[in-house]
Amino acid sequence: MLSSEEEIIDTIQDNKNIISLIFVFYKQKQGDYFDILKYVEDVPPSWINALFTTFEDVKTESIFKEEYLRQIFSEKWVNDFNEASFNGKNVWRKTPNLSSLIRTFFPASKRSGVYDKYFIDIIGDILAQIPINRNFLIKSFLKELRDKHANNEKFSETIISLQSLYLLIFLYKLNLIKGGVNIEEKTSLNTSEPAKIKEFFKNHETAFNSYSKRAVFLEGVLAKYLMDIQYAQRKSAPFRSKLYGLKLDERKMRKLLPQIIEKLREYKKAYSNLEQLTSEYLLKTEENGWDISKDEISYYFTLGLNLGGIFKGKGDENE
């Protein structure tokens, strides 16, 4: 989890709970002095093993496999997410692990600010098996996503979308999201869903566990399709300016969908099944009530905007 302790953790993770561990996080000061920043005690080796096992398990999900990632990034992408390179260069600056993943959203830099306290608190809470506040986590995801979106850093925005989804699924699998998974009894519709979309929601049902999350995600997918068409024909995507800087809410979701469909028709394009499915999920959301915050609306829309390429096949726009 933390590079300097990896050898020790590798040794103890397979041992039974005959010992308990204490983690101390400290910061060196002048001379021989240091400040203790976090203290976590009574951590059983079985929990360390669960963290390692689950982190490895997440990377086997379809969205993180090379086949899907090539649909998002092009044929220049090589290997699965954790071992990936793009155009011959490593995607990850450091070896992917839980610490580096969390650091993405709680950085220490001149550009983004210094979030060391939050970074250590999140790691400490995970070690102590304390659930993470979902709204706080989503807000942290959005901070980085909006920064990349505002600076038109498309590749980085998509990478961060995948990293955030990786961390979210990891925490859901360990029941470390405050409030629990709470999957609705039925989130699929009676109508026929396109096979790729149905498979995606089934494989990632912990993260897409309500009608509202699926509705805004699919709306983001449609927005991506529209902007892809605009860029192909005009070498620019003017509809991007209609996305409110990824600061979205229920009212804006209702307003955006007909605008996207109308604009697609101007380009003589139609994604009939996807448009119908998005509308039906949105209708179900209105009937059952919006159960996600404004930040979650913005986040799930952004995921669709960046990951929607996995659903698109040749000739889809003419269906």
C-alpha cells in the first residue's frame, strides 16, 4: 500500500489474525523531531489481505480490460488498465496501488493545492474499516475532473474518470461507502436494452445502482456521441460549451437531453435505441425521485461523457 512498507505487508497479509497491527503516519521536522499525523491500531492481517485481494479483483472488471480501453482511447492503448501504455508511454507515473490511486484525488501540488490531511485520513479510515463519506469522495473526484475539463485535457480527464471508478468500485466491494451499496431490487427496464449497455450495468451494478445514476450516465454517453460527430465534421465540438462546466443538476439534465437529440438530427444522425433508453431511465428517475446529489449528477454524466466509447460500434449512428 505504501512503497516503503510493501515488503512487510507482503509477508503478513497471508498470516492468520494472531497479531494486530498499528500504523503510524508521521512527518519529519527539524532535527530528530516529528509530528504524528495519524494513528491507526488493531488492524488485523486478514483486513490487509482483503485490501490487496480486492484491489487486484477490481482490475478484472470489463471496463479496465484492454479490449474496452482500446474502444475508448484507440488502438494506441496497450494492456489492461493497471499495466497500460498509450502510444508507447506508460500511463501511470508510479506503480498503481491504493496509495497512488487515492493521491490522484488528494494531491500535493502547486496547481491543485495540498490535501495531505485528507489523503492520510482516507488511508487511515480504510485501514480502520471506517466507511468513507460518499459526497466527500464524489466532490473530490469532480474537483480533478472539472480542472481537466476546463483546461481541455481530454486524455487526462478520461484517465481520471477511470481511476475514480476504480476507487469507487473498490470501496463499494469492501462496504466502505457510507450508507452501504443499497442496490435497488430492479434497476433495469422492461424494454430491451442494447446488449453492451445491459452487460455494462450488470458488471458494474454496485456503482450504477439506481435509475438516476444510469439516466445521467447515458445522457453523458449521448453528449459524447454528439461531440464526436461535431469534431469529425468541424474539427471542433461547440456543444461542449453547453455542459455548464460539468456543474449539473436535475433541471439541466431535463434541458440537455432534447438539446442533444435535436442537435444530432441537425447532423442527420440518430441513436434511436440509446435515445429511447436514456429517456426511459430519466422518466423512471422522475417517477421514483432523484436519489443522488448535484455532485453525483455531474459525476455520473462525466463518466458517460468520457467512457461512452465502449458502447459505440460501426454504423451505430444509422440504426
